[in-house]
Amino acid sequence: MNIPTAEEPGLLHRSGRWCARHAWRVVAVWVLLLAGLALADHTWGGTYADSFSLPGTSAQTGADLITAHGGASGGTAAPIVIKSGGGPVGDHRAAVESAVAGLGRLPEVLSVADPLATPGAVSARGDIAQVTVRFTTSPASFDPSYLAGVDAAVEPLRAEHLTVEYGDPLGQLATPRSADRVSEAIGLAVAVLVLLIGFGSVAATGLPLLTAVLGLAIGLGGLGLLAGPFDFGQAAPTLAAMIGLGVGIDYALFLATRYRALLPSTADPAEAVGRTVATSGRAVLVAAATVAMALGGLCVSGVGFIGTLGVAAGLSVVVAAAASVTLTPALLGLLGRRIDRLYVRTPVAEPTGESDVWRRWAVRVSRRPWVFLAGGLLVLGVLAVPAASMRLGHVDAGAQAATRTDRRAYDLITEGFGPGANGPLTVVAHLDSGRVADEGRRQELAVSLKRQLTAVPGVASVTAPVPSPDHALLLTTVTPATGPQDPATAGLIRTLREDTVPRALSGTGATGYVTGTAAATQTFTDTLASTLPRIVGVVAAAAFLLLLSVFRSPLVALKAAVLNLFSIAAAYGVVVAVFQWGWGGALFGVTETVPVESYVPMMMFAIVFGLSMDYEVFLLSRIRETWLRHGDNHLAVATGLAATARVITCAALIMTSVFLAFLLSTNVAVKMLALGLGVSVVIDATVVRLLLVPASMYLFGRANWWLPGWLDRILPHLDPEGDR
């Protein structure tokens, strides 16, 4: 049997060396993969649209009953709002009828309600009307070219100088989607600048960017292909681009930096590439596994919408990691010793001198670790204070920019029908045919139900309950006095669902449900709020076990998990202060205070927890490498901090710029994620890396590396520096 010796290179070393020596083959495979996925996505790729399904809830059951009993014609409804500048909309009957007929002829349209023939569709003053168009599916998922047909259909209205605006979800289709491309371009431009200033070498700058962009394009192509058979939310490609671009640059940068440090002491550049992949490449894989695991933890929520967002972001991370440990070594092999030939200033690699500023900083922390630890925790504590008042909800069209048609439609509905008309509720009474069999009893129940609903505080109006076509249901519309994202509306929904409706139907044999878009989004919010602790527990426990296996230290793994929780709380606090409290929200295009989008804390937790581990893994890998070589904890901390300082600082600047560039997005939830993720990276790269990690490791001393023998025997060996 051929038993490998300790000196034999391991799998990662050999694979990195092979990629460097067969570089053109590796590059060709990646280019072919890009071309193939781009073609497949164009041919079979799907579209992105928000779709919420919550089986077993009052909102979902009520909606299903309406569809099953013919109370609605199915599909997705979207309002088209008309406003007359002078006089009632009814004075333009011919134009309205022409527009209704034109809309009805469009593909994907199931029905169009003529506002002049529909009760309650025209405002009390008569100058605002709603045309309800029911589509086969959410129009937000249609190709933007579909709007040309809608514009043509409503042209008779505009020809008579009527204002026409498209409400959600049709209005989402009219939202310009170029902002994401601008954000990506800004992130790349900042990355070029940071890398050139930080490292000086043109080739060392271009290599991480090329790897990241190619990996991102392949990841988005694969995501588009998956969007065909599976439902992905509108934020999925933006989230994948945000995460994929950031980690793609970071991972390739860590490898390129380590290669440049190893190259002078290695005769064969391919061998230097092999050593790079065996050390920093393994750390990249551990970091990527942590991020992907955290994102995969979103599936624990049991909500498909959230799970698919995690899958989208996780896919981009996996592709970025794969490109880093295969394509990056190939490109390094092609460059060889020419990696620093072109430069804008004298190229620099990892610092090694005793006089390095970062080593001096580490020594300073070692002299007063308690002071620096307390100071870092105080900073995080202050930033986290607003998080205690976090209010979850759905950010509706009323919080979007006034330049968007869905926002203008929202405002017109508020003006003509009241704020609650943007989120009407439907109360469904499922009748017991044996106990409510005759018309008289149904009428008696309908009168009683309307009376009790009208008496509820916060209700603006209640329509007379009407039976479904098969008389199995009674349906009534409740219009709240407040808008959909108002806390009072959330309270009203809970009151109706848990108290008023059950009490009104008690003893009748009927079962009541509260449904509608506002009820569904509130149910979605409540569901996510209840599952967040479970996700936190699962992800934190899994990350602890992974880091325990990697670094062979319970204390280091526990410390990393706890510090990440502090970092996340601080990022939550900043998001609450800006968006919910309104501190500087106008700077980011949000003109009013809004609740925190219900899925943002969950997404932020998974992403921030994973990304925080990135820098933790790279820093701790170098610290442990020195510890294993010298057995000196103080030397290990100082050396690890100094060796990774420049590359982590540059990586953090790039990641922050990529995230903050997405503040240009027109989607408020994306703005929240962008700000929260950008702030978290800054916190991790400064407070956590420069204060908390070195201070805590100095205080723990040799206990950092203590591991019981029995635990050492049962843990798998995933040492990030074990394969040299």
C-alpha cells in the first residue's frame, strides 16, 4: 500500500499546481461554461416575481376558498388608476370603455372591470377611478416589453388628458432595472481603485476582477436557468449579484496576495500556486462553506420565498469559490513571475517586518486588552440600541420614489378612496350548508357580520356581504382606516382574525377567514418573526461546529460565533435608525419612515453571519499557522494581524463599496440589505478585527488552542492550513 508521507502535497496543492500547468484548458472550460449557460438561460431561463404561499394560514385558506368556489376568477389583480384634471371621470365614458376593451384584448389578461359599472370603483368626488385588471399571473414577472401593449390600450385616456398610473404589481414592471447595473459598475470601479492603491500591480488588480466577473456571470446564468422551473423573488438576482461580486473579488484577492508572498521563495511558479491553493485556497473553501451554510439555513424558515433567496445568494457564493480555486490558479499560472511587471507604484505583498504599523497596533492591544475589548463592545452596544425597537412589516408602494408609477398610483388611491383602499381585506365566511341552508338565515348572518365588522375600531368601511356563485361562502370587503404598512393596520388584521370574525360566526356553523394582499403580507411577517430564532440557532450552531472542526478550538469557535452575533445586532440597529426612525433616510431616497421589510433581518442574519466568518477565517488561519509553527500566542496574534491587514482592509473596502452601491436600487428592501451589509463589513473589518479578536485572544492566552483529547478524536480534520 502506498502510504503518503507528511511531505507529500495534498489534494488542494496538487489541484492548484495542475490548474497552473494546464491553464488554457481551465480557462477554456470556464469560458465554455459561461457561453453554454448564457445560451441556456436565454432559451429556457425564467423570470423573477415575488410569490408568497403560506398553506394552513387564514389568509391562504381564505384565498383558496374564494378560488375554489368561484368567488374570483383567479390570477393576480392589479389596479390601473385614472384621474381627471377637471370634472368627473364619467365624462370620458367612451375613452374609458375603449381602454377597458383594449386591456381585455391583451395576452395574459383574464378580466377587466369597467370602473363606471363597478360599485365603489369611482371616488366620491368622481375624479379618480380604478380599473381592476386580473392577469393569469403576477405581471411583475412579464417581460418589460409587455408594457407597450398596456400603454397602447390606455392611450385613449391619455389622449383626453387623463392621468393614468399603474398600481402594484403591474407598476413594478415599469420600474427601470438599470440601477443594478450601475451599482455593479460602481463596485467594480472602486475595486480597481482600491486594488491599484493597495497593491500597485496592474495584473494583481485585474486578476481578482476577471475571476469575480466571470464567476458572477456564470452564477446569474445558472440562477436564470433555475428560475424556469422554480419561483424566485424579484430581489434574487440583485442579491446574488451583490453577494457574488463581493465574495468573488475577496476570494481571488486572498489567493493572489498569498501567491505573491510565496513566489520569491519558490523556484517553480506552479509550485507556488499549489502552495497558495493548499493554504489560502483551503481557507477560501472553509469561508465559502460557512457563507453557503448560513444562507442554506434560510430553508429552515419553511417559507419557500425566503429559502429561494438563500439558494440564489448561496449559488453565487459556491460559483465564486469554485472560480477562485480553479480559474484563479490558472490565471496565476499564465502570469507566472510577470504578475508584478506592470505597476502604478512599487508592488507590495504581505508585510513581515517588526516595524509594520499593524504589528505595532497588535502590540498596543496586548498591553491593555481589557480596555480595547470593553471599548469595542461598547461601540457595538451603542449601535445595536435601535434594534430593540425593530418593527417588521411590508414596505409597500407608498414608500417608493415619487418617480415610480406604482407610487403615484398608490397616492391617487389614497387621495380618492383613503389610505386603507391600498390594502383592503376580504372576510370569508365558509357556510355550513346544513345549518345555513335557506336564504333567510344567510341574510341574517350577513347583516350580523357586517354590523360587528363595522363596529371594530380602525375600520373605515365594510361592504354588504355577498354570496359566492355556489352560495357556499359569504364575502365582504373591509377597508381599514390606515395604510397597509401602518402598525394600526397590522393590529386590525389580528383583531379581525383572532377575535371579531370568530365571535361573529360563533354558533352559526360557519368558519371565518381574513384574506387579501395586506392580510397575506402580515401573515408572512408574523411567520418570519416566529421562525427567526430557530434560524439563528441552527446557523450559529452549524457555524460553531464547522469552525470547531477547522481550528480545533472550542474557545475560538465560540468566540467567533458570539462576536458575529454582536456584529449583526449592530447592523440591525443602523438599519432601524435609518429606515424606521428616519435618521438620514432621505439621503438614500426614502422620504418617509417605514417598517423593516419582514424578510430583511432573516436575510441579513444569514449573509452577515456568513460574511463575518470570511474575515474571521482568514485572520484566524494565519494566527493558527504561526501558533502551530512557534507555539507563542502573542506572536501568533501579532503576526496574523499584520500578515492579513492589508488584504483584509482592501477586501473590506471593496465589499463595502459593492454593497453600498446598491443603495441606488429603487427597491427599498434592497436598500436596507445594502446598508446593513455594508455597515456590517465595516464593523467586522474594524471593531471586530482590530479590537475584539486580538484583545480576546490575548486575554485567553494558550486557552485559545485547548482541545480535549476525546473531542479531538471525534472531530473531522478540516484544518485550513494543514495541507501545505
